[in-house]
Amino acid sequence: MTTEAETTEAETTDAVAEPAERPAAIDVDRALEAIFMVADEPQSLVALATALSRPVAVVRQGIERLVEDYDGLAPGSVRRGFELREVAGGWRLYVRGEWDALVRDFVLTQNPSRLSQAALETLSVIAYKQPISRGAVASIRAVNVDSVVRTLLSRGLITEVSTQSETGAILYGTTELLLTQLGINSLDELPKISPLLADGSEGFDEIGMTR
């Protein structure tokens, strides 16, 4: 039998517990932002829910809140220079279309730092194996290439050309800008790599590059 004191205590506990759920929703939003800031490829709801250890429905609601916030539709929010867009079955941050020209100018003319050796090697793999996924590039180089791919994308040297039908992974290829900087008219003018390898084409095939 429940006493009046126990009933009052239970009601008080419920009243305290109810507002405690609100910070959890905010935490989900901030956690999603952190992931999107470093994600090179669209992230599915299932992948995000797994990373956050939250139900898919909770993650979907968090994404909806972020979209409204970034689009300036949420109370007190302003339209951002980037947007959270659903692409290839997942979600990813993109620069808004109206700012593409400005960002491209900044990357190409205002921030013309040299590419690192890692970036040059990654760019070479993409140039010879395109279209190719980030995972395949990482497999060939045997290192993580996430940050390098972001750098090459920001420089306009590579671009997203399609998605892999089986996995949904983004496939990358080089741009006209790379041809311009190399002083060639097409990828067919790239030097053949096989003669440079110790074992010719057989050694070349071992690392998965056959151009």
C-alpha cells in the first residue's frame, strides 16, 4: 500500500526527471555536429545512431533540428553559410551554393599553400584509379586519408563524381583544375607508372594500380 508521503515523493521525482530529458536532446545535436565536422562521406542514420548509441528516431529528430537551425528556420537562428544535406542515403555538411564562388576563390588564390607529400601521393592514386572511393585510396596507401581528401576537395583538385551502388561510398575523380596545373589536356597524357616500378606491371598490380 502506497502512503501519502511515498506518493508525494514519487510525484516530486517525476517532476525533476522530466526536464532532465531536454539536455539529452541538446547533447545529441552537438554530438551530431562534431561527427559532421569531420565526416568525408554522407553518414546514414543507422551509422550515426550506432556512433551515438541512440535510437534512430532520436538521431533523425536531431538532424531535423540541425537542418532547421542551419537554414534559419528555428526560433532565434540565422541562415548559415553551410547546410546539412541528405545525399546518397546519408547526411553531410556542404557549403551553400551561393557561397561556392567565394570559397573557391579563397582556396585557390587566398590560401595557396603547397600540398604535403601525403596529399600528393593521395592525389596521384585518385588520378590514376578514378573513380575511386576514399576507402580504396586508404587501402592502397595503407594510411587514413580522410584529412588529405578534405584538403584536395577544398583545393578543387578532386571532386565527387558518383556513388558506389553496392556500398553508397562516394567515388572521387580529378578536376579540370588539376589538368590546368599539370599543363596537360587529358588524363591520357599522364605518364605511365608501370615502367617506373621495379617489377613492371606485375609489381604495379600488387598495389592495385594498373594504369
